[in-house]
Amino acid sequence: MRRTDREQSPAFALKVLRDCEYATLATVNADGTPYCIPISLIVTGNIIYFHCAMEGQKLDNISRNNTVCVSGVRYTKSVPEKYTNAYESAVAVGKCVIVSDETEKIAALRAICEKYAGSSMENFDAAIAKSLHKTCVCRIDIEKITGKANKLS
């Protein structure tokens, strides 16, 4: 990391990913070009889960090369008079796999829904019964994570 004065601990980086509203998942296309897409994620221990459709470019890319990168930002504030921004960010690299175990898949979807739709959990079981078969859940086992912050006291 170039700005070691802004480097934060792995625990800080995990908290940024836990708390961020969304993150960006980076994969590699067949022709070697990058592909980034926003995801709704949850973090459990050293694992990131996200959900998606059962097919698409990101899954095609993951099937060819399952090394992915996720970046998230928890806080930003423009500080124009100092020509900078205050922020807290994290970058994680790991291997991404499609979750095939139904119990793990439902637990991940429950956690995602608790984060993003916590006020509507009374309908979770019905939603799972209706859409589990057409919902993909991916797990990223984090191999490396870094955090960075410009807190501008």
C-alpha cells in the first residue's frame, strides 16, 4: 500500500465490508478485460456472501477464474477546501464458489435479507419457498484483505 499512513487493520477492513451499503465485485472476462458489478453482500467471519441470478457474465467469469476482488466504502465526505475526501475503504481478494449446500444458501440469504430488508423478515420463508431454486448464492473465502482510511480529524 502506497499510503501506509492510511493503512488500517484487517479487522477494520472487515467492518467496512460488513457495514457498507454495497460493494463492487471485480472478475475477469474471457478476453482478459476487467468486469466490475455492484453487489449486496454480507460478511460472516472471513467469508463474503452475495446473491445473484443463476446465470450471467459474473458467473461465467467466476467459472473460468474464481479469483475475485471486492471493494467497499463505508463512509465518504468531500472536503473541498482541502482538495480531498474523508473515507473508509476495504479491498478483499479471494476465491469465489457457488454455494450448493441448501442450508448454507438459506442461511446466507437470511443474513442478506436481515441486512437489507430487516423490517420485512416475516415474509422471508415464503420468499425462499418461491425463489430459492432460481437464486444463486456465492461465497468468497477471503485470502487477503486491506483497509484504508483518511479520517481528517
